[in-house]
Amino acid sequence: MSRLEERYRFVLRLLPAAYRQEWEDDIVAAFLDSMDTGDAETTAYVTDYGRPSLSEVASIVSLAVRLRLGGADAPPRSYAWGQAVRLATLMAMLAHAVMVTASIAVTLWLSGKIALLPAPAPEWPLSPPSNIWHTAWNLAGYAWLPAYLALVLGHRRVAQAVALLAIVPPVITTAVEQATGDVPLSVSPWAMLLIDVFLLLAMAAFHHGAPPVPRRPWLLALPIGILLVPVPLFTIQATTPALRLLDWPGLSCAAVTSAMVIHLTVRVSRHPSRTLPWSLALTLLAVTTLAQRTATLPDYNYQAQRTTLAAIASVEVVAVLAVGVPLAVLAIRALRRLPSIPTVAPRPTTPT
């Protein structure tokens, strides 16, 4: 076996074992044929020192995503995981869209343009951008809203491109501010940005073989979510200073825990196979939320209320674990009961 073939077979390990068992030799043969230049010396050199091209690796990664996160025609387990990732992505995107939409109201409140609410506390000042470029830069975060709408409407690549606009500015801003010492070094912004990057990558689960997103319920979820979460939350925070201790990771823990409790209540009256994708999706969100909460704990050491904040964070972690562990156990048991059917997806074409 040549070095080139070894490297290519290593990349093919991304594919499911059943698929590789059926198609691997044919895929490798087609790839090696495509690398034949017609010149014996050049071909020998490529065979010893060549590597699969980026486009070839990308096609294998894309195929692996389609097979492991399958659509309606995929094996039951692949379909369950595919639906779980898609549901978790939609819920996370919905949370972003809800919060950035509600933040418009918060900005209006801080600027004193909502007379129905009491004036904001002095420690919550509104700092206007210094110029138009800062304004455009700050507005980049609102891109999560059109990204969510594009994903629901079936435009996955558009959603990814728009979401990228929401991620890049905070990355640059955080890096510059921490490098210049304008803000202290902290883990929290990087942990949340890393989750956003994973969210961007997770949109790949909405491939052409995936079932379409039900538009009506996910579009209605946006105004309902705004009315149920951020509007009352910010209203209460405006009048109850103690609740300002609930940061974004804490709010995420509370939201995911509430969603899991509701799901477990509804799950009792429904067939496990119908609720399995939701169970897996909420389990994925619980793991992500716990990772985010844990990664942001060291930043409390530099705050005056670190003891109180650490105690609140501990309660949040315990709440997520108390509900998430039983849900994960039920989801894994239900997943194991599904038949493991070898995939029979068509062989991918190798670029020439």
C-alpha cells in the first residue's frame, strides 16, 4: 500500500463503518485512478509524497455528515442523530434570534425611549458608538436574526454566511481588547464564541437529504420566545437588582432545564421513537450548556460578588445535571432499541 493510499484511507475513517465495508475499496480505486498523471515518474512521486486535495477531503467530510446525520431515507439511528442535531441547532439559533431581537428594546429602554418602564439604574449607561463604523460593527450581532430566518426557510448556505458575519466581529473585538489590556483576560467570551463556531458548523446537518424545516412552528416560536423570555426577564431586572446576577450561561442553564422538564412531562404520553430526536437534542444542549457554565466559572474570581455568583452557578449546574442525566439515560436506551441498518447510500464521485 502506497503512502498516498494510506493517507486517503485515513480520511475515509470519517465515514460509517458499514459504508466503508461496502464502498471503501471502490472509492480508493477511483481516487488512485484520478491521481494517475500518465507520466510514470510523476505518478510514482505523487504516490509516495502526494496527499488528498482539500476538495477531496471536503467531499469526504460532506459525505460523512450526510451519512451520520441522515435524512428521512437514512437508517433509524442516523436519522435520529440527524434530527437531534438539526433540532438542537434550530433551538440555539432561535435563542440567539430571540435575544438579539429583544436587545433592540433594551437599547431603546437604556436610551430613555420607553416611558412605560422605570429609568435604568446609573450602572447601566448606554454608550453610543463613536462613529458609523463602530455602529455597523456593533450591529453585526443582529445578523443572528436573518441567519435564523434563512435556516428556517431552507437557505442553509445563506444562513451560514450571515451567521459568520455575527461571529467574526466579536472575535476580532475580543482579541484586540484583551491584547491591548482594555478588558481583563477572561474565558467567558471565548467559550461563547467557540459555541457559536460549533453552531455554525452544525448547520451542515441541514443538507439536501435532510427533511425540510417545518416553517410555521419555528417562525411562530420567534415572537412567542420574545414574549416569554427576554421581555419579562429584562423588565424584572429593571426593577429587581438581585436578578442582574443571572448572566447568559446562567440563563441558558435555566432555559435548558425548563425545556427538559417540559419534555420529560410530555414524553410520558407519547411513543419514545417520536420523542427520541427531541430527547437527544436537549441532551446535546444540556452538555453544551454545562460546558459553557463550567468554562466561565474562573472569571468569577475577579468579581466582587464571586461567592454569591459561584453559589448561583453551582445551583445551575446541579439543576441541569439533575434533569439532564435521567433524560440522557432514557435517550440512550431508546436509541439502542432502534435497528442498526447498514447504509446503502450511493457511492460519492471522486473529483478528477
